Amino acid sequence: MKSFLTIEQLQDLLEKKEISVTEIVAFYQERLRRYNKKLNAALEIFDDIPLATSNKKGLLQGIPGLVKDNLCQKGRITSAGSKMLAQYKAPYDATVVKRLYDEGSIILGRANMDEFAMGSSGEFSAYGPTLNPWDLTCTPGGSSSGSAAAVAAGLVPWAIGTETGGSVRGPASFCGLVGLYPTYGLIPRFGVIAFASSTDQVGPLTRTVYDAALVTSVLAGSDSKDATSLPEPKRDYTRKLTGKLPTGLKIGILQDVMQAEGMNEEVRTAFGHAVDELVRMGASVKYITLPNLKYGISVYFVLSRAEAASNLARFDGSLYGSCAAEVQTLEEMYIKTRQEFFGNEVKRRILLGNYVLSAKYHDAYYQKAQNLRAMIRAEFEAAFEDVDLLVSPTSPALPFKLGEEINDPLTMYLADYFTVPNCITGLPALSLPCGFSKEGLPIGFQFMGPRLSEELIFQVAYAYEQSTNHHINIPVGFD
Amino acid sequence: MIYCTKDELLKLAKLSSLKLSEEEIQQFGEQLEVLLTYLNELNEVRPPKGQEGARSINVFREDRIIQADPTLAVEQAPRLEGTSIIVPKILE
């Protein structure tokens, strides 16, 4: 069996009975075991897969994948990439995990990630960084680092990530994959270990747009266990993948993109070619200015850190396994446990979160950020009266070298410049490949759409993908 | 440090139930200062009157009483007695 097959190709082989589910599972398990040491993409490769589930009929019948380790899998360690949850076994399945099983897929293990999803490179995992299959000296992006690296290296055909500020689309861009940030509330968060509850979303990472649409069909839909879940029915997101753009498609290019300082020139060029291709395919383009977009990073910093400080307050040594030894008082238990079992990035974010929430600074930072969030969202909504979709590069940078940004948090945070606006406004966006740098590093760009426009986004992205061939490339060294 | 003095950082650490080492105080202090300097740009913006505040709605449902075994929720506590979590003394 060839490596790097898509879900669509695997399902075709299954249907023609050229291959069995057992063979597919064995094939990918072997690849994971063979290459995981090189990449550190998986924190655990399960050796007790219940193959009975593989006979379940469903959209993903027989197709194995990986799940990011902040999604609860019942009875499995769910560590969120942290020592704080090193022994924590999830008492239930996340809704999305249950949906994956119900549709016949097989989860082969837990994907590595930045600790509590706080990071853009995978380097903040308490279990060691994941490497980028395209260049082992580079990061695969984060925080869904393991999910992206595993799919990019053909170790699984799909993986699930989560995104709070760019953690699915960033790795998708750095690893030459397709990654979706869905409309907030479309994919349920029940069973996702929370970082910033008002932006956290689950998203698929796949090799192709069709595959991403298929996985989204499995994950999406209302859930009574998630109060922020939208009352959306199950949908087939592969329905409109005609290969053609809708007639009269109007695309907006964010003006800020072209003027952004610090944007890598190769990224700018590849993005320009993608726009040219869309025009050639029949879209009309215009420049759109969103005057307050530039405050997106600051808004995201403030809101996400505030929510993180609140969400992570529960980790105090009393409930989740990890607890500091030799503590005399309750206060000591809290302090010593958090000091010992949280990594530096987590501590930084909690401190900043409590700073912006404290009485003295609440109005200046937190309230201001909430105001700006509403203003930026209104600007997007106004833009979507004028154009159908917006485009931009996914990241202003090429994949960073390991160790390059880790002591310079601000630079690493600015890499999320183009992804945070969707996260703070809850609007959907899809990243897909648009080219490679001279040194063979993937470059991604993204389509952003109005609320619940995933079908349109998939349609347009699919048409672009089919008329280019970036998705056919594979990294060297993973035969 | 303009935005966050050492004193403020120590207070923040206490609020966060963290105890920072001297090295962490130095490192985090500097990093926080860089971040807070960047965040200062938020002061450039004045939301138009009447547009303050993000729009959001509360989603409620009726309370439902169900039978549930509390063991599932507490069994991973490091110290347990029945379904009660044991913690060190709270009051002096």
C-alpha cells in the first residue's frame, strides 16, 4: 500500500475491496511506530485498538487518525501536553471523539501539543517538541504540532487539532496541509480541555480539502452538552465540491496584508500567485481595509490570557492527579503544585491574564479588548456585505527554526497576526497550501468567510486546490 | 519596569497561586514588560459611544436532576476517602 493516501483514496480502495480495514490500521500503526521517534508527533500510540469499531458503518469507516491530547478520550491519559495532567485519565469521551468513533473511524493515539494549547510552535510541550517533516530543524507550528506533523509525514490521513488563536491553521500552513477554524459553536467543545473558552474550537487537519470537508461533516452539529454549541444540524460539507468557483465570486484581499511589516517576501509572493490563480479561475478581487484589524493580536492576548487564568485555576493539586509532595497547608498545595507542574509559557499567560483582570487594569485592558472585539467583528461583517470571502496568507513567516523564537514571545505571538482575527470574532477560515519557499518549506494561505459559510469556503478552496498541485507534494524521508 | 513593578509581579504571582524563583521574577518581569508595552496600543482606540461592550447572549436550559456516581469525578484525586477529597489543613 502506498503512503500518503488521502481519506478519499483509502475509501476508494476499501470500496473496491482492494484493501481491508485491518490492513489499513496495521499499515498506519507501523508507520507511526517507525517514524514517531524522528518527529515526536504522538505522545502515545495505542496498542489496544478495539478493531470491532472498524466495522461500524459511517463516514470515516475504517479510516485511522490521531487526536490532539487536549481532547478527552475515555480511559486514556489526556495530558494536554502538560505534566499537570501526566496521569490524568479522561472519565469520558469528548463529543467529537464519540462522533469519530460513531462514524467508524479508529483513533491510533494522542497527538503532541504545546502545553494547554499555549504556543505556536510545539516547543512548549512538556514532552518535547515535535519536528516539521519538511525540515527537521524547523517547527511544525503549534499548538496542534503533533496532529499536523503526523498528517504531513503520512503517518495518518487525518488528525484533529484545536485552535484558540491559530493553532490549527498555523500548523496547517507550516506543514503543507488543510486546516479549518470553524464558525465558533459549529463543532462542540464538550470534552476539550479549555484554554480560552470564547475562542477555543476543534478543527480537522488533512492533506486535501475534500478530506477536511468530510471530517468536518463528522465533527460538526449541535450538542446539548455544550452551551456554546450552535443549533446547527448535521451537514454533508462535501456536497458542493464541484471543482468550480461559484459564478461572480467576489474576493477581498486584506489591505493590511500588503502593507504588513515583517512579512516574509516568499510568503508575499506565493500569496500573490494564489490570488492571480483565483482571478484566472473567474473571481474578482478588491482590496478591503479593516481599520481595527491591527489590534487583533492585542485583543487576543488580553482576552485569551484572562480566560486562561480563569480556566487553569482549577489545577491546584486536589483533583487531577499531579500534586506536589510534602505540603503542610492548602495554600502550599496550590502554590507548589502549580509551580512544579506548569511550564513557563503557561505561567506567563496566567500572570498576564490576572494582570488584565485585576481591578486596577480591568477597564484599560480587558474591557477595552472586549469593545475592540465587537468593533473588529462589525468591520468583518461590513466587509462581507461587499465581498463573499476574504483572503490572506495564513502566517507572515515561514516555519521557524527550533529554538529561534522561544525566548522572544512577542515575535512568536505576531506570527498569529492573520489567524487571531477569526478566533476573536468567531468567524470561519480555512488554510491550505499555496506554494513552497526556495528551500522547500510549505506556505499556506487562507479563505475567511462570514458566519456559517463553511460550505462556500470548502467549495472555493477545493476549486483552487484542484487547479493547482501544491497538495500533491510530500516531504522527503518518510517512504 | 513601568507597567509591572517587581512588587506588582509578586502580587500577581500570589493571585495566580504561583511562587516565582528569583530567576523567574527577572525573566517574567522583562517579558511581561515587553508584552504590556505592546498592549499599550489599546489606549489608541476609543469605541464609539453606545458601542461599548461585546454582544453576547446567555443560553440557558432547565436544570435536570440525574443520578450520577460522584466517583467518576473524584477518583483521580491524589488523596481520597470515599468520595471526599482530602486536602491539607485550611485554617491555622
